[in-house]
Amino acid sequence: MDLFRIKSVERSIEETDEPEHRLKKELSAWDLTVFGVGVMVGTGIFVLTGEQAFSNAGPAIVISFVLAGITCGLAALCYAEFASTVPVAGSAYTFSYATLGELIAWIIGWDLVLELALGAAVVARGWSAYLQSLFDLPTWLAGDQAIPDFGAIAIVLGLTAVGVLGTKLSGRITSVLVIVKVAVVTFVIVAGLFFIKASNYKPFVPDSKPTEGTSGLDSTLLQSIFGVEPTIFGVYGIIAAASVVFFAYIGFDIVATSAEETKNPQRDVPRGILGSLAIVTVLYAAVAFVVTGMLKYSDERMNTAAPLAEAFKANDLDWASKIISVGAVAGLTTVVLVLMMGQARVLFAMSRDGLLPVGLAKVHPRFGTPYRITIITGLFVAVLAGFVPLSELSKLVSIGTLFAFVVVSVGVIILRRTRADLHRPFRVPGVPLIPILSVAACVWLMVNLSVETWIRFLIWLAIGFVVYFAYGYKSSRLGRGLRQAEVDGDVPHVE
């Protein structure tokens, strides 16, 4: 069926040189690593650590971060092979187009909108909460209680302008802010060690207990399928928390979306992906350990959008909480910026392929950025960040990310069989075992997300199918090319 028509790797690479769609190649391995660290060191440390320790895992949130990191490591290997083989904007969308066909590619592209746009909105909400804490702003203006959240809207619109002005400018700003936030994270780890209370780790894995006041939709898919009573804490709580904090690791796939703008993508993209993931996994585990040692996981102050600052305040270190808030504001700024950049590149690739209006893929003649898509992305994220609660967004982001990882892992196995001739500067070791383990780990985390999250995810995909068949299928450049070739007698009819 032509729903699964495949766009060749060679064609994908060739189209990157079209004058009206050519992106500037300005990024190095250092830039990519900075982007990866810049987008990953953020919400996981500054926001989700406390929330998930309070609601699901207790001090064992450390284990949750390690489990999520291992899962990401398996998927990162698959991304590294694809990105070095197909150095084209679009990440999982482009990889799927080359292996599983157009319909699956569309589904993944649509899914990445969920991952990246919602991710940016989640982080913008966290940014606003830390800004409110830092400057003691009115609660109606910024922070958890503000609806609309004017602080979140302002940061999104400001970074949209930066994204239009150029990738290299975004990289320079990100580099400066990454240095600031890594310094602050290091401060948290070192300073926090002196205020750890051993009693806060007891019990390290809190006893499992029934979830109070939840309906069937709030239980995990796994629990619903097997009729298990919804619980928090214990082993299920650790896994449930891993499924949510997994959101904090999205970032190496953003590195893959920048492959087309990299000077030497075959060498530098794998380095950026794997290097940034290794750095943040160590930082996440260390911060989670320190914070849960400073403040009891059951303390209500853990369940806020600024738990690190609250942990230091609880130990009468208000001055330190201000430093943390500065680091969080700087850190979350880079996350929003890089996530929106990634979102714009995915939509740019889809528009260039005709699955969205081709006019949206126009590159700015001076700045070399997909400015139309960037502006639209910024407006969309600003609305989400201003009006949608953080907790609801983060769960959807996690399931969208995990789904993309599953498809990319499967795609590595398929492309190894269908295009064994391709030059692969980076190769996943142990194929097909590593990709299969990646799929299994991702699916396991997915089924530990709530039924309500799954329903929302499926509704989002259903909307995507409607958009594809109403517009993308007929407008696809690949599809139009095949139909024209059929009319000209160059190719056989595709059923």
C-alpha cells in the first residue's frame, strides 16, 4: 500500500541541499553536547524530583532516575546510529520515513509535536514557578497558581524570537546558561551533603499502599489490565515515577534533530547524544539522593514546582534557595529554548515533505532558520504554558517520547536488513538484542502510565490520522512524485 511508501535515505539527504530549504551548518560536537545537557538538566532536577518523590517513590526516586536513564541509554544507541546514517532534520520522523513508511513517519511526527511542544510548555511552567520564588512575584502573575501564567507565556515568546534569529545564537546563549546551571547543580550536591538527615531515607522504599481517591482512569494501564488495586510507593511506585521522570531525559533526540545543521554529523551527533546523556544521568541521581536526604519525601513542600529551593529553605538556608532559583531560571530557560528548536525542526522536515503546507518550511534568507514554523511553534507553546496544569502535561510528554523511542529502535533492526549497504559511522552493538531490549524497556514504562494518559494519547493520535488523510496523504511530495512517475510510465502502480 502506498500508505507505507518509503522515502530513501539518499533522497532525504539530497533534499537538504535545496536552496529554499537549506539550513546553515554551524554546529560542532561541543554545541550538540551543550544542547543535550541544556535540555536535559532542567525539569527532572528542578521540578519533577520532589513531585514524584512525594507522590510515588519516596527516596527511591533515585532508583527511578537510574531506571529511566538505562532505558534512555538503550534508545540513545539506536538514535546515534540513525543520526549518523541519516543526518537530516526531523529525528525519529525522518528515520521512520526511511524504514517504516510515510504513515508511520507521520504518526511519529505528530507524536513528536506532543513530546516537544508539551515538553516546552511543562518546563515554561516550572521556569515561572522558580521566577516567582526568586523575586516573590504576585501569585496571579507567575507560579503554580497563576492562570494564565504570564511568566511562562513571556519566556516562551522571548525564546521564540531567539530561535528565529539563528541556531548559532541559540547555541551561544545555551552554552552560557548551561555553565550557570551545572555550577548551581554542583552546588546543590556539594552543599546539600552537609544537611542530609539519615532519618529522611527511612524507609528508602516506602511500603506500597492503595491510592486514595483515585478512579480506574488514574490507575496504570498494567494495573487495569490485570485488575491490580491501584497503589503508590513500593516497586510499582518506583516504576510509575520512572515513567514520569523519563520526561526529564528527553534531549538526546533533540540533538538528533540538529543533525542537518551540524558541520560533521556522522562523527559529532553520536558524541553529542551519548555524552550529554551520560553527564545528566550522574547529575540526576546525585541531586535526587541529596534532596530526599535534606527534606522528608512526605513533606508537602516536596510537592511543588520548586522542590530544591524548598529543601534548602526547610534547613534555614534561604540564601541558598535564592542561588538555586537563579540556577533553575537559567537552566529551565535553555530547556524551553532547545525543545522549541527541536519542535520547529521536526515540523520543518514534515513541511518540506509536503505532509504539512510546504510554505511553512521556508528558511529565513538572512538567519537561515525555519522562521515561520518557529513562530507558530512559539505561539502554540505559549498558549499551552499559560493555561494547562504542569502535572497533566508531563505525563503526556513521557508517553509520546517512549512511543518515539520504540519506533526508532524497531527501525534500526529494519534498516539493517533492508539497507545493509549504507555506511554507518556509528553502529549499535549487539543488534538485534540492544534494540529489542530498548523496545521492551520503553513498553514497560509505557504500561505503567495511567489509563487516562493512554486515552489522551490515543485521542491525539486519532486527530493526527484525520489531519493526515485530510491533507498530508494527498499533498505528500513523495506521493505526488510517485503518482506523476506512474502517469509517465516510469514506475509500476503501487497498490
